[in-house]
Amino acid sequence: MRKIPYTYCIVKYLHDPSAGEMLNVGVLLCAPTYSFIDVKFNLYYERLSNAFAGFDGDHYREMVTRIQYSVQSLRTWNSSPTLFVMEKELETVEDVIKRIMPDRGLSIQFGPMLAGLAHNLDDELSHIFDQTVTSQYPNPYLRRRSDEDVWTIYRKSLSEKRIDRYLKPKSLMSGEGFEYKFDHAFKNEKWHVLKPVNMDYAQASSIQEKATRILGEASALEGNPELSTYYILLGEPRTESHKGAYIKAKNLLNRIPVKKEIYEEDAAKDLAAYLADYMEKHEVFEET
């Protein structure tokens, strides 16, 4: 199998320009001959918070989510033959950066363009991410997946159905006035939110803690007039001895009082097929 040429850059977080201190937080990769554009971020910001006084975690997640959706939109544009001939072709990762962030004077910085060859671009992106980002973090971060890793699994199926282009961030308020932010949502009169939930932890007790937190979040939104359906996209534990805790966690999530749908990783294609059919029937594609 012929190797595919690609260009990429390391995405960095710059807290204080005067100090010049940065930490790697992501990787952006582009392979125009394969119509491949993707970005991978670390959404755990504990190390950033510990490293930089006054670090704003919510603002960081907002910036990262905005870049992710810009890349998703650009990926859709780049695969469209109609639009492709109307504008300049995306030849390198530098072209991608100019499209998604024309003003680079922000906390998120892009490193110099680098290049390589690979058989599998998804695997190559993950490999570079592990080498340049994950390796900076202490061992506890290496022993589990993140919610973002779980989302990547589901996003692949959603992207095949061209659903990811219709998803956008949304915040919903609880009756007590607390704000809950969702990175992936779509609207059909009311909002449907997709919540990736990692259950792959080193300690079984963390699985129950995560389920309890999600139950509390969803319960707080009961009665919110904007909310239609709360989709929970689970990432199963890979440790066999944690299966019992995982089953108990699913039982706990089934007690969520709002309208909900719970999916597991092996049903990612089923979710994509269901949402594609739902969006077509309710003309969400045409409305967005």
C-alpha cells in the first residue's frame, strides 16, 4: 500500500506572551491528496491550570471547540466538488490554519509546518499526538481515555453520514441557574445534545463517580423548555474486572429523568443511521 504524504503542526497553548512559556495541547494534520483534515486536542487542562496562574478552563475549552468545528466545516467544504473548484485548494496545513484562524495573536498558537508519510492517517494523527502531547502528562493521564477520545469513535460514523457538520456547541440552563455546556448539539424546534461519556478508568470507583455526575447534570436540566433529547455516548471500560461497575453505572444512567438515548461504542453506526433518518424526516439538514 502506497504511503500518503501529509503536513502537520503542533498546537500550543500560550498563557503569557511576555513570558513565552507554552505547552503542547494538540495536533493538526492535513493530507490534500486524501481529502484528510483533522485535529486532535487534549481537553484535560489540569496541567495547564497547575502551570499557569489565572488559567481559564472554560475559555480554553471554548477556543478548542471552536477550532474543532471550524476543522469539521472545512473538511466538509474540502470534500465538496462544487465548492472545491470555486476557491483555492488546501495544499498544506498552513492553508488550513489560515482558514480556521486568520488571526494568530491568541492563546492558541500553531507551530511550524512539518511533513511525513503514512499508510493510515487516523493512526498517524494519534501517534503524533501521543508523542508530542500525551507524553507531557503524568502517568495517570495515560491510563484512561478521555471523553474526547470516546467522541472520536462516534464522530467517525457521524461523519460518514455527514451529520457532524450540523452539530454545534450549546449551553443550557438548569432551574437553579447553573449553565451546562455541550460541545455537540443540533436543533429541531428544541435542542438535542450528544454527550460522550468515558467509562474507561484505572479505578472502578471512578466509573460510578462519572455516572453519578452525569445523572446529576441531566437531572438538573429536567423541565428545561429548550431540551428535547439527551444522547449519552458511552465509552466502555477496557479492563474486564470493571465490567460489573460499568453495568451498575448504566443502570444509574437509566434513571435520568429527561428524555434520553444511551448508546455504546459498537452501536456508533446505529446512532449515525438513526440521526441521519431523523434529521432528514424533520428537515434539519435544510434548516441548518
